[in-house]
Amino acid sequence: MESQQQQKQLVEEIRSRVTETEHQLNELREKQKWMGMQISELQEIVEAVDKAITFANSGVLELEDMDDCNKVGGMIYTLCEYHDEVQDYLLQIEVCEEIIAQEDK
């Protein structure tokens, strides 16, 4: 009798964990959908930042005075920081996609 009760409790615990895991998986899928919509936009930003950094570093810019140099330097610094954040975000998206792919197996 006690063994049956323990089995019932174990089954309930397993069901609870399965339900929790399914809930987490659904949350990850929702995040993946949202992130998927962001990926192309973020990749466009990364490409634009890469182009801007390349252009700025190419020496093509002719700067009139030190203020112009400082402005361009500030823009390059900001672009580099933003570029790194976007790359980190894209890496997080890849990790989520890998987790979801593993859960789907």
C-alpha cells in the first residue's frame, strides 16, 4: 500500500517536472520567435556598423579641425561598442536556438 502511494507521488512529481519543462520550452520558443524577428534587423545593423567602421578607418575622411576628429572618434567608439553588444545578442540567440533544438529532439 505504501509502495503504491510512493509510486503515485513519484508519478505526480515527474508529471509536474514535465509540465514545468514544457512551460519553459514554450517560453524559449516564444523568445526564439521574437528573437527571430530581430535577427535580420540586427544583422543589418552589424553590417552597417562594419561598413561605417571600415570607412572611418580607411582614411578617406578629410577632417577640417580637431573638433571634427573628436566627433568622428566618438562616433567610431560608439559604433564599436554597439557592434559588440549586437554581436553578444546574436550569440545569445544562437545559444537559445541550440537549447530549443536539443529540447525538440
